[in-house]
Amino acid sequence: MVVNVNEYYENIQNNYLFVEIARRVEKYQEENPDADLIKMGIGDVTKPLVKSVIKAFHNAVDEMADADKFRGYGPEQGYDFLIEDVIENDFKPLGIELKNSEVFISDGAKCDTGNFQELFSQDNIIAVTDPVYPVYVDSNVMAGRSGKPTDDGFYENIVYLPCTAENNFVPELPKEDVDIIYLCYPNNPTGTTLTKDQLKVWVDYAHEKNALILFDAAYEAFISTENVPHSIYEIEGAKEVAVEFRSYSKTAGFTGTRCGYCVVPEEVYVKNSKGEDVQLNPLWNRRQSTKFNGASYPVQRAAQAIYTDEGKKEIRENLDYYLENAKVIRDSLEKIGLEVYGGVDSPYIWFKTPDDIDSWTFFDILLDQANVVSTPGAGFGPSGEGYIRLTAFNTYEKTVEAMERIKELKF
Ligand code: MLT
């Protein structure tokens, strides 16, 4: 008997980025037990769930203790009560009509964006913006859709679209043909956005090339700038060429509670090897029905509460609190002469390291000399080299304190 491993896992470089950072931070803390670390690395929230969410969560848990109201397996696609509120609140105000069957509630956008690639054959060429949220790349590498890693930090057979200060963080259309394009806007990690016209370029490209866009809108709730789309479906023609992912993690503090959803419009078709059209929505439905049993009932009731008047007001306060932190970070870093991006329509601030210090070295400087945990830009891809990401998700007090410490650094 021999059990053969999925050798594509051997192509994956290092640990998952945030696991690697956690490992380094833990080691540092062990060696420096008195160090008072301020965590601005992984985008994890610090504010507790808002009151109306907690109330709905409690009520639903009580229902589970009542024989008349108890619920067992729910619909794999999510309960209609939540789906209807999603459509009514997240899309209708933008002029976007969706059917219930086009919205799939899940346990978060990380899982959805990682799993969605299963629907596509191995020979598809994927394109990612660079730097990029590592889940898109790693999940495709695991599935064998890439070649080997190269010495300079890329993977063969994946098309990288550099987004740097030089091109104002706007990716250029690929020169080679690609099939599946991952776009995340507001962007993780750079915190930058695309305007409607800039996103339209991608929708038009997908139409022209029969490509598909996997659009991650996990950070849309942070948008305040006019003309920055909250959903890709605000762009004409997007329903035929795009799937959209949303998350309650950052919108409503659900990083530990787990809930999100994805939208797979009925208009999206891909091809089989005979060249025939295959509708994507039933495939995702089939995948979810087979491999997922739905987010839990109390969690979906908790998520629904953010669409009440009270819930909307409460989560807005939290989002504004984090945006205020983002402003503090931006202003402080700019004041000490750093080149700073993002942090306006996003909880992420992306800045260039001074004197071209490489990302991991500067990560160590921040950790060791300021006791601030950051994320090195290079961890998100080769074009992230020379940059650092900070998150605005810590408390206001700690954010201010972190900026004071960074100001004192000598570099
Ligand atoms: C991040 O820090 O990039 C995110 O928190 C990771 C995630 O959402 O999985």
C-alpha cells in the first residue's frame, strides 16, 4: 500500500503568510516577555460585536434550546431571511437586482475565494494583481493550476499584474491571454481602490476575452469616496463575467464569528472541453450542497441584525472608528516623510520602507525597535517588496501609541 501525496502541495512556498508572522511574533514574545507588542499585522478586528448583533445571536441560541423552534440542518445556500436582507440592503440601493438563488451564504470570504477555483479545469491561466491576498494564489497552487515557484518569488503559469506606486496601483491588462482574474477592491493589501471607469476596463476585457473575474469586495464597507464602486455589478455587463465575494468579518466584526456570502449571477457561463456553455451558478450550488452544510443558524441571525436600523448605525460607528485610526496612521507616517498609500477607503495602510530597506528587514525593525507587528509587503508577492502593510483594526489608543513609537525610530 502506498498513499501518494498531492504533490502540488510541495510547490507551495513557506507557511501561510499570517501563520509565519504569528510564528515569528510568538518567538519574539518568548525571547522578550516584557515587550508590549502592538498588533497591526493580520487584519483582525478589536471591537466586539455590536449590541443588536449580540441580541439576535442570543435570541437564536435560545431558539435552539426550545424544542418548537430548534433548527437542524439548514439550507446549504443560507436562509432566505438573510439572503433577502442582503439583496435588499447591499444591492438594491446600488440599482442591482439579484434573485435569491444567486446569493450563497457561507462561513466567510476566505473559504469562498479559496474554494471557488475548484469549479475550473486545471489548465486555466489565472491572473492576480501583485501584491495579492495569498489565498488566491495558494489555493490555485494546491490545485495544480500553477507550475513551480521561481527564485524571484513568482509561480510559473500564473500571470502577475504588478500594482506599485509607479503605476498608481492600477493593474494593466495582461499581455498574454488569461482565463480567470482575481481582483480585490478596495485592495488587500495596498488599501487602494479603482474607480468605476477603471473597473469597467476589466469587465470589458473579460467580455472580449471570455474571461471570468473573481471579485473580492470584502472591504467595500470602508468606501467613502464617490465614484468608487461598492460592487462590480455597478459596472454594466459585469453580471455575465463576474462572481463577487463579500464578508462580514471587517464590515461587522465577524472575524471569529464567520459569515460571508458570494454572488454567482445566472448569466455567468463557462465552457466545457467540447466548447459548450456551462452555467456556473448550478455548479457552485452543487459544490456547496456537497461540501458545505451552511453557516450556523445563530450566526446567520446575528448577521441579519446588521441590516436593522439600529444594526446599521452601530456597525457604521465601528467602521468610522477604524477609518479614524487609518487617518491617524496615514497622517503620522506622512509627517515623518514616508510614502503612504491606502487608508482612505480601506482599513489598510501601505507604505514604502525608508532607504529601500527590504520588507522583512523592516518588519523586524518595527517588531524589535517599536514592538509593532506589521505585515511585510513581500509576503503578498514580489511587487510588495519594499513596502509594509499596517492595519487600522487596533484600538485608537494603541494606534496612537504605535505611531509615537514609530516616530522615535531612527532610520
Ligand atoms: C488580512 O490580514 O489580510 C486578512 O485579515 C486575512 C483574511 O481576511 O483572511
